[in-house]
Amino acid sequence: GAGVSQSPSNKVTEKGKDVELRCDPISGHTALYWYRQRLGQGLEFLIYFQGNSAPDKSGLPSDRFSAERTGESVSTLTIQRTQQEDSAVYLCASRTHARGGTEAFFGQGTRLTVV
Amino acid sequence: GDSVTQMEGPVTLSEEAFLTINCTYTATGYPSLFWYVQYPGEGLQLLLKATKADDKGSNKGFEATYRKETTSFHLEKGSVQVSDSAVYFCALSDSASNTGKLIFGQGTTLQVKP
């Protein structure tokens, strides 16, 4: 596709369940980012991948959160034992590379609601 | 660590008013600076950027100048329109450390009334 694709667009889950969110970056983009946006808040950095380098996981809020990316393709963000405070929009973005002024392209996000 | 601070919103203006949204940053290296915009119901998109000191980014009538001495990148527009109503995010990408992390401010909501 032409843009960053995220799925599902909406997810309602029960507290305590695990969820998996998917991001398909733009083809050829080596850098991929995950952010969390709570209602009315800014973008909270979670994790970033650059090619085959070790990911920067410094923004993951707890060990319930993890993410994987195979090469320069799809990434999945997994949240285990979901809590109500995990409710947010999860945004994915990709860039051609993670340097300088290269533009980040965002997906439409996954709206996660934990009930 | 690197960070971005934006003026708090919401900002409410009448059509054709002058807009300034303040943004300051903290970075150990020499970052590239960005403004992203999120229109209602849409995803984030790049509005403008500047990659070195004294550069001016501009797009759709918006401008921002990279001021290293004041570590600022304030967004301005001379005459806002109702269609400019959106959430604006200032962001930086650190070049010197090559971490590639892209850090955003908390966003400023702009509401323009006819």
C-alpha cells in the first residue's frame, strides 16, 4: 500500500486479556516507531526500530508491553494482561531512515478500549 | 533526555487573527525540528520542518524558524482560517547522537471561529 497501515482500527478487550496490534510500514522504510496517545494528550514514545539494530525500548511503560519487527517489514505491539489505563490510541509511524529531517508517515492508529 | 515543550491549549482565535504557538526544546545534539498537524478525524501529517539553525520551514501559510540560541521553533501564521482548526505537535529528531528517536510535544489544540 501507499501509506502506513494499522490493524485493527478499533479493539475492545476485557481487562486481563492480551492484545496484539499490527503495523505495516511503507515499503523501504527502515525506521518504525510506536506511540501511545491517551485522550486529549500528546504522543508518548514507546519503542523504535531502525533496520537490524537493537530496538530502542526506553519508552515501554512496563514489562507487559513488547514489540517485534522482522527485518524492515511488519511490526506487532503486544500488550499482556491489559489494564484500563492501557486504553488509548496506538500510533505507528515509519521513516525512510531515522536521521535528520526525514519525514515520519503515520498510520490511522488502533483505538484500544479495555473494559 | 531530549524533550519538547509546547504552550498549553486550547488556543481559540477568530478568523484572520495572527497565530503563534510556542515550542521550545532540549537536546544534547543538533536536532531536526518539525511541526505535525492532526486535523479532526485524520492522522498526523507533516506541516513543516527545519534541519539546521536559522532555517525557516514554511507550508500553507505557516512558518517556523529554528532558533538555536533560544532553543525554540515557534509556529506562526499571519491570518488563520476555520480550516486550520486542528491539533499541532512540535517534534524533534536528534541527528548528532544518531539515536533516531522522534520526540513529540504534548500538542496544542487550535480552534478558529468564523
